[in-house]
Amino acid sequence: MADNIQLLIDAPLLIVQLLLDGILIGAIFAVAAYGMALVWGVMNVINIVQGEYVMLGGFIAYQMTLWNLNPFLGVPVAALVLFVLGIGVYYAIIRRVVDKDMFISLLATFGLSILMQQLMNQIWGSQVRTAQSGLSTWFLFDYQVTVSQVKIVAFVGALLIGLLLILFLKRTRLGQAIRATAQNPRAARVLGIDTDRVFAATYGINAALCGAAGAFVVMAYSVHPYTGLPYTVRSFMIVIVAGLGNLPAVILAGLGLGASETMAGFILGVQFQVAFVFCLLVVILVFRNTMLGRKRRYLK
Amino acid sequence: MNGRKQTVLALVIAVTALALPFLAPDYRAQIALLWVMVLFAMTWDILGGQTGYNSFGNVVFFGIGMYASAVVQRDSGLSYFVALFLGMGLGGLIAVAVAAVLGSMVLRMRGHYFAIATLGLGIAAAELAAGWDYIGAGSGMTTPLFPGAPGNQYLFFCYLFFGLSAVVFCLLAWLYRTRFGLALNAIRDNEDKAEAMGLRTGLYKTAAWMIAAFFLGLTGGAVGNLLRFVDPRDTAFAGATYGVWMVLMAILGGKGTLWGPVLGAVIFHVTQELLWTHLLGWQRVALGLIIVAIVVFFPQGLLGWARERWPERFGHKVEAS
Amino acid sequence: MSDQLVVEQATKRFGGVVANDGVSIAVPQGSIVGLIGPNGSGKTTLFNSIVGYHALDAGSIRFEGQEITRLRVPQIARLGLIRTFQQTRIYGKMTCMENMAASDGECGRGLLDLMRPVSAETRDNAEALLEFCGLHSKRHLRAGDLSFGQQKLLEFAMALMAKPSMLLLDEPTAGINPTLINGLIERLKRANQDLGITLLVIEHNMRVIMNLAEHIYCLAHGELLASGTPDEIRNDSRVIDAYLGAH
């Protein structure tokens, strides 16, 4: 570990490389995080299967390359497929646990997570998969910093999705209904909003967001049936830090997480990168709880 | 069911359990694992169903026990059984210490935050262990070969784990009748109220977790020898399998009861073994489906359902003075 | 008769709102004191400050001569200062008897003391108190299955079980069938006279509090508005204005 830090000091451009990589993936984290925040804010469900939706989105895009289609098509296709899946999952399962104890919904979505992991494993096998996007690399600073073009595309794509989402929430009837329900479900119901359908739409949109993100992930990075949980945890951490309603904060937190994770992965060694993510989760929760404890309140 | 009937039932089960490895000698490994599952469920329920703190991270203590025992057996140079029992004991003690430390950090969180934090702990432990060379990193460790005929190996573990289960069961039967048991239930039902009545909630929660940790550490110390290998993600800190099953089994049987976790463990384990035999690759998919089904449609579990149906049998009746 | 509870200049802010501003009250040993005021006047905030639910921004609270301003909820409860809740809190999945046994002061002790079965003495006390509150026949039912009025009585019985020297009651008659209110008032008076428990009671029901209390404090807009005997308060024009909303 000390050697790695020494390397950073000796070659500061390495820091630029790491930060850049981190920020680029951070935007994708932010998209998944905002979806989780939506579901959490609107129906008070913490969606543990979030990461598996991302992976599934990636596998769908991957599958398209197996059919000799352009994986970029995977972005809208995965979004659509996941949207439908999300609605289905809502009506089959989520809707039955929405009004129950949050632990029940946690356990239910965790069960779904396990189910989906195994399904993806059965369908696509347990190898790491990527999709060739056909893009190449940019070289900066005299070949010392590499920027994979598909990562830039993924970054821009993520930001565009975020923008679309904001417009959707602000300008469309459904978007406004979602926001109203998030603020006060009972009032929304009284005003004639069909909260059940709003919940379904929200959950579907969340799944779609994850699907699109996943399609970018498989092109710019990789997917595997069992590496969904880290994405769930990343989303959760971002939401905890940024709060439920705040998209700019979510983006910032996402970028920050991406950057810190990439740096930690370099300094500690890539085999500890996932450990870092989960340790960070515990640290954030303990810290948050301690801060609240000062005021004699608790993370409930 | 009153105390006497419960004692009779327990004795019947004990006798059956003692005879079982001879009645079904081909299934000795599965029988041994059955008692491991019972231990998983019972220990989870101490903090989970009884105290209301649903932990996804109890595997941490199990894995600690497994690794501690494997290291002792690798490095101590002692004979098989001495090293094994020493390893188990050490595993239990380290697990207790870790529970005290972790408890001070995460037991102050409530509800789902606690659950997620413990989930993080469980997986962090797996990932950290997978990077630590001293304990074999990603390849894990192996445990020594059992001295004696292979048939006897599983026989030994059948009785070892059954014995441990019996001890824990009796301990919990006693514990849940003390004021401590009442205090834990009070914390579960309304922690704010418990605090307002003067209960030392922090102390009791931590103590509950430490009790669970101790027995999980002991169990883990021996399971490593049963399985012959210690893998950070798949056997020791198996969050997505053992970690979830612990919760599931207790819920299935009825959490917060003495017999519920035992019942749930038996049903779950038997079902799982049947699925494995018949579905092979898809057994994990089926398991995922079962988890969702139980949580969504049957969260009160068998005993919980029975209690709603026949409350008088559980003593909930109007009784004139 | 010395003051058992002394609150001096209690101030508590929540964000921009000043819930309590320099409130001072004193509760003499063995008395029944009432705390009234329109909604939002800071009564429950004051209660919460006294029992340690949140920290005061300024001021001090002394109970039986001891400074308790910085103590936490369980510590204060173990000193003998027990409160009941406006929304009635009981242990829903446990039986009434178990609720009572868990409220025994024994349950606040160290671990080793707790590793003991419930004593016959505790059981007898519990049954006596349940009888006192008219719940004896329901003692084996789950507390969560009781009616709202019965749960309120159970909470009261649990509070008595803890052998408090002082009880803080947050709207004890709220939501109770008017025909049962007299019964509750009777029990409160008996607890005070026979068991010597001091009572500090938040109440909205004027008939109840005028009947019950020896001394009344009236809060409005976070400040202490008036203090005196029930008759004095009843005739105080400021109190009347506060309730009727005149500014």
C-alpha cells in the first residue's frame, strides 16, 4: 500500500487518471442512486435488488451483441425491458410489502436480489462479460493518461438521462403525481391520484434507469451475475449522503464516490476495492448515526 | 403448550436425534448440517426475533469461528480433537469480543439501518478475508483430515452439532424466562418505552448479540472441519447464503419464539436438500423464490400463524381471578 | 413540603421555533400539579426536556436536589421519574402480565441481576396493580389486543409498577370514553394519596384538571403565562384569552 502511495506522489498524472476514471463511473452510480431515491422517497421501500437490475440491463445489452446488434441499442432496449419488468415485479411483489414494516420490504427485495442473481447465472453463466462498443481511446498528456471513449459516452449518457428525468418529473402529469405522492401519499390519494399506479410507475422508472445504466456499464466496464450488490450499496450510500430529493447532491455524491472508490482501489489494491465499498457503507452509517446521536435522535 | 408437554417433546426429539445417524447412515452429513441450521436460526433469533434487531451480518461471527479454528489447527501442532476444541473455543471468544466492538457501533442504529449496516459488515468481512494472505486470501484454508473412518467423521459431527444445539436450546429456554428475556422483548416491542422505563437497552442489546456471537463462533469453529475447506465468500462469511438463511429460517418457523427457529430450520433444510436433489442448477433460483414467498405471504411464520389461530393454546385468554 | 422537581428557565429551540422560552416551574413533593395551555404552547416539549428525551438549550432541571439536565432518558427513569406517553406506549406483543413484569424496577439493573426468573413478589405486585386498574381478568391477553382505553390503563399500571416517586402524565384522559374518565381520575388520586406519588399532568380537559390539580401552570407560545390554584387560573383573563385565541 505504501508503494502505491509513493507511486501517486512520483507520478501525479496517475492521480488525474484515477480521478477521471472515478468521475466517469460516478455518473452511472448517480443514475442508479437517483432511481433508488425515487422509490425510497415515494413508497418508502429500500430496493435491494437495485444492483441486479443494473446487471440485468448490462446482460441485455450483452445479449444484443450476441445477436450482432449494436450494444448502444441496448440502452433504450434495456430501459424498456426493465421498465416492464419493474412494473411486473411491483404488482407481483412490491405492492404487497409497501405498507408493511420496512424490514419486510428489505427482506423481500433481498430475496428478489438472490433470485435474479441465480436467474442471470443460469441464463448467461457465471463469467464476467463485457460488450464491445467499437469505440477507441483518447490519449492525453503525452500518452500518460488514457480516456476510454465509451466511458465518456457513458458519462454523457448518464447526465442526459438525469436531465430527462428532471424534465419528466417537472413537466409531465405523471412526474408531478410522483412528486406529490412522495411528499404526502395520503394527500395525493385524497386529491384523486391513484397512488398504486404512481408506485408502479415509479418502480418501473427506477428499473428502467438501472437498465440503461447497466447497458453503459457492460460497454464501459463489465457485468457479472453476482456483482450487483455493490451497486445497490453504492446507490444506498449516495442516497444517505445526498438526501432523498436532491438531484444535484446525488450527482455530486455519485462522482465523489466513484473517485474515492477508484483511488482506494489503486492504493489498497484492486482486490480490496469491493471491501472498501462495504466498509465505507458501515463507516457512513456509523458516522451518520453518531451525528444524529449528538442530538439524541437515531437513524430510524 | 405448557412446560411439561414441551419437555416431553424435547426429549422425544432428542432421542430421535440420537438415533437418526444410525437410522439414516447415508445422510449423516446432511443430518450434521441440519443441526448447524438449527443453531443458525436459534442464535439469529436472540437478537432478531426476541430483541427486534434483524441482523444480516451474523455470519461475521460464524466466519470468525471458522477461521480461528482453522488457524489453530494449522499452526498449533496439537492433535486433531484438542486443536479442534481449542479452535472452537478461541473462535467463540474472539467472536464475542468482535460482537462487543461492532455492537457499540451499530446497535445504536434502529430498524433497517441496522439491517443494512450488518449486511455491509458481513460482506466487508468476506472481502477483507479474501485479501488477507495469512488466512489464505481468496483460496481460503483447508482443515485437517478426520482421524478415523469416513463414516465416523460425519457421525462425530452429527453428535457434536446436536449436542451444541441442545445446549443452546436449553440455555435459551431458561434465558427467555428470565427478566433479561423480558427486557429484550420490551426493547423489541417499543424501545423508546423501554428506555423511558429505565431499561439499560444498550447493555442488553449488546449482551444478546454477544451470546449469539459466542455460539456462532463455536459452530463455525467446527463447521470448517465438517466441510474440510474454509472459503471467505462461500462458506465462512457466506452472506448471501447462510446469512440470509439464518433470517429466513427463524421467520419461517415463527420468530420471537423458542421453538419457531428450530421448526423453521428443519423445514428449510429438508426442503433445500430435496430441491438440491431434484432441481440441481435451478435450486438456488427456487430458493430465491421461496425466500420471497415466505417474506411476502407468510412473514408471521408457522408459530405466529398458529398463535393467531389458537390464541388460547398459547395462554392468551381472559382469565377471571 | 419541599420541591421535588424544579425547572429553571428552560429554553428549547427547534430550528427557528422557540418551543420553550425561559419556563420555570416547581412541583412540590406529594402534590398534583397541572400543566395546561393551547396546542403548540410547549407542554410536551417541556415534558420531553424534563425526562431527557432531548437536551435543553438553556436552563436547568433538578429532581430531588439532583441536577438531571444532562442525563439521558433511562438514567432519569431509574431515578424514579417515570412518564407516560400521549399516544400510549405499551409492549404490544407481550401479555399484560409480561408488560408489568418488564416494568418492574428490577429490569433496569445490571446484567447479572437480570439473569433471574420473575419473582413471585413481582408477580403479586403486578396482579395487584392490574386489579387496581381493572385489568386483572385480561392479564394473559396480548397487550396489543386490548382496546385503546384498556391500553391507557395498562400503561398507567406499568408506570405504577416501576414504583416511581413522581409521574409525568401526558394527557392521561385523551381519547378515553367520558364515562371511564372518572374512574381514571379516581385512580390517579388514589395513587397520589395512598402511594404518595407526585403527579405532574398535562391535560386539555379542563374539568379533569381543575378537579385533580392543586396547582396549575399555564403555558402559551412557549412561555409561562400564569400560575396558581385552579380557581385563580380559571378566572385569569390571560388564560382565557390564550385559549380563545385573542392576541
